[in-house]
Amino acid sequence: MTQIIENFAEIADQYDALFVDLWGCMHNGLTSFPAAVKAMQDYRKTGGKVVFVTNAPRAWDLVAKQMNRFGIPDDSFDAIATSGDAARVALFTGAVGQKVYFIGEAHDYSFFEPIKVVENPVEITRVPLEEAEGIVNCGPFDPHAEPDVMRSEFLFAREKGMKMLCANPDIVIDRGETREYCAGALAQLYTEMGGESLYFGKPHPPIYDLARRRLAQLDVNADEARILCIGDGIKTDILGAEGEGYDSLFITGGLAAEETATKVQPDAELLNAYLQKEKQSPTFAIGFLR
């Protein structure tokens, strides 16, 4: 049975390290949530380690700069593990070939910058779809357009047997009050059409392997029973935590705010109904991280 808590401090001493989602927990795509920032700062003062685990399709250092612009200071976290870094390892080891068709926006071009952990990386070239061996999907060309606008391209790619590398498994995010589609929505469509999609972010294992390596780089060997995953994505953060055997704290005021009637805290009956529908049982729930 999921326990609804009022403040993270109620359970903080049960855990040595946190794997914390960013969008919907620490910020809304425009600015930070001050109470969440303070909760992480207070936790770190007690010796706890905070690893931001995000499905952002970019390198961790670029995410860190973005967090600073949003008002999330360096003293609120210890390390960052991104879906982009996990996926880039696969890209430069040839997971989808050397000639790739790129789906994304201009700010995602950094995805193709070399990653140091790969020795002897393959040479990657962005080419038109007709010349491609595989697809790199960092997100829609237009995040407000329905994924179905890519159906004709995906039919061609499927018939050619192309694999799609999905750099961000998230389906949607909320930027302020506006909902946008993510790379996961395109990968979901491609898979439904019979194509093969490769995932590296939450809820899939590669990003958790990377998060554990980030902890090891901090000289932390936390007992897995003392790692808590925090997030607002029931099918990413919470499902991923379950798959890894970690406890979880579900932030109901993010993607599930409407379903749980969260203003400050979730409605207990609606939360229970939502979790039953999604077949998930997070260890704890709270309206907003504080």
C-alpha cells in the first residue's frame, strides 16, 4: 500500500542515495521548484547523495548548465545520469549503423559529439532517410505535432529494416502549462507499426547502470535497499524503480496531477484508483517534492 507523506524529510534517513527525476520534480521546463531544491540541499547536508536521473537526450554537462539557468544550483545534486549519455554509448558502438537519419531539433545536434567512454568509436554521418542504415530519434521536429505526421517516413524505414535509437523514452512532458510530445511518442508509434526501437532511458536498465556508475565515481557503494527513486512518471520513474528493485516516491503533482486531483496533496481515493489502473505500487507518494 502506497504511503502518502507530507515532506521528504519524513523518510530521508532511510536512504543513502537518491535517483531523482528532473522535469516535473525539480522544475517545470521553465523554472525550478524552490521547495524541491531545498529538500535536496537539506538531504545532502546530512551526507546523502543525489543523482539526477533524466531522460534528457543530451550530455550531462549540458543538462547541468540548463539546471543552473532554471535555478537549480550545483549544491542540490552530486551527479547527473542522462538518457542521452546512455544512448550515445550505443550510437558510437554502431547500434544503428554509421549512416543515420536524425529526428530532432537543432539543440539536439550535441547528441552526435563524441563520448569519452567509448574507445575507437564508429564514424557517424547524418544522411537523408533514403540513404540511412538506422534512425536516431531525439524528439519530434515539432513537439506540438501529433506523432502520426511521421507515419510515411516510418513505413519506409520499417520496410528497410532500420532500427530506431530512442534517446528519450518519455512520451510527453509539460513545459509550464503546455504539453509537448517527446522522442518516446515517436518510438512508440514506430514499434506499433512493426519497427524496432532501442531504448536507453527510464524505465530501461541502461540508464540505471549509468546512475550506479555515477555513484561509484563518488566513492559511494550504497546498499540497493537504501536507494530511493523519485519521479512523476508512472511508466518511467516508478516502473523503472520497480524493475530495478528500488523503493520509489511518486510525485503526483506532475504528469498525473489531473488524475490524482493534486493541488497540494493527492486525493487518496483517486490516487489509489490511478495506481490500480496503472498496476503500480510506489512505496511513497507526495503532491510535490518538498
